[in-house]
Amino acid sequence: PYVIVCNHQASLDLMGMVEVIPDRCVPIAKKELMYLGTVGWACWLSGIIFINRHKREDAINVISRTARIMHRENVR
């Protein structure tokens, strides 16, 4: 398993990054993207993991849980 970190400047950059990242790789995005109408729905349906950057503990828990699942199932 591995993690790719991308610093994008706009919400729509995520759509372009989806085309570049390897297969079976799931992006993690800020939770605010979930509320952007059609973009939010597309992100949610594609399986993006949303984190709440304003609540540090919640974000750490989501990322830790995701890392444990990746390690347990040996997926990227």
C-alpha cells in the first residue's frame, strides 16, 4: 500500500487528478467538497474518502481507519 499526496489549488483539480492516479487508488478530500452539488455527488459516488479538516481528531480517526483497512486487505 502507498499514499500519494497532492496539493491542488482548486476543487475541480481533483477531477483531473482522478485521471492520473493509479487504479485502485482512492483520494481523500476535504469534507466541504461533498456539498458542492453535482461535484460532491460525483466525488461521493466515486468512493472518495472525505475528512473534516476543522475537527483534527475526526480527520485523524478517518485516515487511521483507512490506513488499517488498506494494510489489512493489502490494497493500494
